[in-house]
Amino acid sequence: MTSLNMAEPEVRSDPTGQKEEPEALVSSLIIFVFSLIAGLLIYWLLSRRRPAPVPEIRTPLTAGAVTMQETSFIEKMKKTTRNVIVFYGSQTGTAEEFANRLVKDAQRYGIKGMVADPEEYDMSELPRLREIDSSLAVFCMATYGEGEPTDNAQDFYDWMQMTDDSLEGVHFAVFGLGNKTYDHYNAMGTYTDKRLAELGATRIFDLGLGDDDGNLEEDFISWKGQFWPAVCEFFGVQATQEECSIRQFELVVHSDVNMNEVYTGELGRLLSFQDQKPPFDAKNPFLAPVAINRKLNKGGSRHLMHLELDISGSKIRYDAGDHVAVYPMNDVPLVNRLGERLGVDLDTVITLKNLDEEANKKHPFPCPTTYRAALTHYLDITSPLHTNVLFDLSQYASDPEEKEILRKMACSSSEGKALYHSWVVESERNILAVLEDLPSLRPPIDHLCELLPRLQARYYSIASSAKVHPSSIHICVVVLEYTTKTGRVFKGVATNWLKDKVVTDGSPRPTVPMYVRKSQFRLPFRASTPVIMIGPGTGIAPFMGFIQERAWQKEQGKETGEAILYFGCRHRNEDFIYQEELEEFEKAGVLTQLHVAFSRDQEHKVYVQHLLKQSKDHLWKLIHSSNAHIYVCGDARNMARDVHAAFHEIAEEVGGLTHTQAVDYFQRLMTKGRYSQDVWS
């Protein structure tokens, strides 16, 4: 602070020679100083209240309107005169694809619809849908994990749980996507259908349930085949059987473009792979260098591998049990063969522009880009084609018989479904196989790029603990490769791509675009709580992280509870992966029991569920009396079910429960988070 030093004033003479009184001088000076201070204070206060000057805005911008358009689907529907909105909850892109197909179908009936990501809109506006005449909300909702909503539907799910708003006057329909091998089959679709009705909304068509363990495509076709007549009746429009191919995007070819402005595989921001900036997520993956890529198994025909991704400097954090998502590339020779079959220059720079100017999704993938980048990074070219793709492709078959085959597979007749199931699903025909087996089929590549689904990230359970490995993420995976019924060799996109990420001395380390997705698969809060882990094959991955963390806790002086691992493989001398590490953990007392089922080392196959029954008395004591947590990771179709059944038998035989009581008992454990599954089909 600056202080004012008030010195005593000197006596001055005026022109008349008279002397000025000292007291008068002091009084005048004091008044002057305080007046000056008061003036400065008033000026400061007024300047604070004065609004800051508004800079000139050269481009008209109405911030409020932008916010309204971005979050209000009601205002957007009114502005664009649409009365049908199709929301999707999607983790792998299938539900989003189904939503797009429904909106595309609506055009054939003169109905204007729009696709909407619930994450991008204010879902509390749903009651306002009654403001739009003859309006309808359709929900394509996938179920993720243990009956959970997909990431983009989490906020909508929370709103449904919390709201008491009346939806009277709102009309809706739901199609759920699930997998019967999971305990909580189609939980999100079922809940959405039930909850909207509870809030007073009117269901105009029955809930559809698609089973990915069976034939999800066939389930969807059957549902929408009955759904549209119900919609036509609701809207009072004439149903028609006439089908035609409707383009959603138009092609723009760039002849003169700066290649620094062309996407080459980035998911979000242009040049994000060259200029990496956190935070890293699904739209901004981190290019993690591969530090280690080693084969785990000692023999056999399969290739199991352990990879370590370096996340130093990325600020990425993870917990044992989380998942790492990786974005793979399609096989380069496969992309080249497609280009040759279609007779195109894959390095042509293009943009696919949405014909609907009001659509949120302006392009099917990042544009501008090249056909090569689209087929390599953005499009799924290895999965069996869906029926809507076959129908749209049929117009490009010059041979009448081949055209008829494609159209028949796209229809909902029993004959068409059977043909599709045998020719496409069971034979695993991807786009190249279809083109090769139907020589007259020559679609334009831009339409093909519009029709093919997006290449999705692959998720793997993290096989390490950040407490022990804070700067790396470990992955344990088996390379997928086999021969299909047509004699073609199928190679798993991600696993074969990862296999080729070989680290060599003197060369730059290969990189993997990745990010971490949080999971509910967690160790108990108390280190002293016993854990029972069951994970055959690569299902051991999250348990490597759990065991590492328990070892770290033990080193910190914490009391650690029993840790029992049930691991399964085919042969002790071939695929007993992580054998040395596991035996060291057992020797150190971190693993209190290690049980390994070698399924093919003896005449009768032995699996993990058989070993569980051999320890039934001790396991029941841990579960029933010691609050043990159970973890299961691996195959959902067989292993997880068999393990679940084994625990039911233990509860019946040792605990004296009836079968119904045993089922209820373990269901309660699941609800409490004491029986967790990280499974896949």
C-alpha cells in the first residue's frame, strides 16, 4: 500500500503581505485530499459497473439460438417439419445403423423423420413432443455390460429414473438390441419400453427384442416388417410394398485440395494424430507406442499375445478391471483387392455430403478423405452384409438372377430369411466375397461407402494394474484366423493388426490409437475381502491386474484377503499363459490358491466349473460367511453360464438351498456387486 505522509504545512505570504493562518491551510488541504480520494473512489466504482465494450462481430452469431438448436430436438423438428424422431443408444454402431434405416424407410411412406443421439439433446423435452401433431418417438436401445445403458444413453437413462414428468399424449415404440447369453438380456430396451408407458406415453407397437446371439438382423427385419403397417395406421397413410433405393449422401470429388486438410484416419480433429492433445477419448484417441509384443503360448496352432502400450505423458489414468479401446485398421491387401474389383483410384479425394441439410451428421465418416482412407480406417469391410445393403446393391447387378438373389435375401419372407442366413450369415460373406461371387454386381464406390457400417473400436480387458504399471497398459488377446464355409480365410481385424505391431531395435515403435473406458469390474474396497476369480483363456486378463494390485497392497503393509484363481487352458505345455508370473504370485502368498483346468490333457475334458465343485465347501464358506466377491471373465455363451450353474449347485449341496433359493441368492449377490461378470459372446 502507498501511505500519504501529511507533513505540517509551512506559513506562506499572500501578495498583500498578509500572513495566512496555519489552521486554515491545514483545513483546506485536508478537504482537498479527502475530496480527491472520494473522487477516485467514485470513479473506480462507476468504472466497475460500466459494461465492457462489445467487439464488432463480423459473422452474425446468435448464441442463444445456436444453443436452442443444438439441445432442443423439439424446436428442430418444428423448424424442419418432422414428426418422427428415432433415438439410438449405441455402443458398437448397430443401434445407430438401425435408427438410420428406420428414418430412411419413413421416406417411402411420405413421413419425415430424423435420427437423434440422446447424448446431444435435452431429453427432458420429451413431454413436449405432444406439441407436434401426429408425432412419434422411436427408440433403438442397445444393452451394454451387465444390463447397463450405452455410454451415449446414460443421461437419458438417468432422466427416466428420476423424472415424474407426464408423457401423456406422447406416442412411442422401442426396439431393443441384446444378447441372450447375458444375464440381463435386453435390459435397456425393456426398461425404456416399460418406463415410458409408466410415465403415461402411448405405445403404438409392441417392444421388439433383437438377439445378437441368434440373428439380430433377422429379428430387426421381422419387427420393422410389422412396425410400419402399425405406423401407417397411426398416421392414416396408405402402406405400400414398393421399395426403392434412396441415397442419403451426395458425392463431391476434390480435384485441387491441400492434403493437410484431408482426413487420413483421424476420428475427430483434423491432424490430431500429428498434434496430440489431451484429454484422450473416443473422438480423440492417444497414439500409444507399443513397448512389448510377445507371444504367450509355447505351442499349438493358435497365437496368444501380450502387448504393452506406453501411455507416458498422456495423462491417461486407469484402474484394474477397466477396458482399453483400440481403433484398428483393415487389412491393406483386402482394401487393395476391393479397389481393383471396383475399378477405382483409391487415392481420389472425396466428400460424402448429407442431402439433408438439417441433419446433425453431415458426413458418414470424417471428410474430406480418400477412398483408401475410408476403406482402411472408417468402414467395416469384413463383417457379413446386412439385408438393407444387399437390397440397395441389387440395382447394380446386371444379371437378372443375381439381382433376384440379392432382393430375395433383403425381403422378410421365410424363404428370403433362410437364404440370407445360409448365404450370408453362415458363410460369413463380407462385401468382397459378395462382389466376387456375383460377377455382374458393380456398384459405384461412393454408394458402397455410404452403405457400409462404420469400423468400430475393439475393447479389451486391461491386464495390468496402474498401481504397478502407471505408464503402461497391458493387453492379452488371441489372434483370430480361420477358414469360412466358402473356403476363404477370415482374419480378425484388430487381432491380426495388433499381431503385426512388432517392436524391432533401431526402428520407430509402432503405435495404437486407444483410449480407456471405465468399467464396474472392480476389486473390493477392502483389501481384506476374499476374491474368487474365474477366467479361462484370455479371460485371465483383468485378473492379472487384480493380482498385481493385491501384491502392491501387500507390499504397502495392508492385510489382504484370500485370492483364489481358477484358470483354464487346453494343454499345460502349450497355452498355460502367464504360468511363471502366476506361480510366483502363488509362492509369494498373493495368490492363496491357483487352480488350473487343462481341458485336453486327459481323456475327459476338464473345465473351470468342474474345479469349482471340487472346492465347494471352502468356496461356500468364503461366499456365505466371509463376504467373498466373485469375478467371472470370458465366454458368455458357455463358460459363464456353466460357472453360474456350478455355483447354484454348490449353494444347493453345501448351503442346503433349493434351486430357486440358490438362483435368488446369487441374483442378490449380483445386485450387491459381489458377483461381477466381464464376458463376451
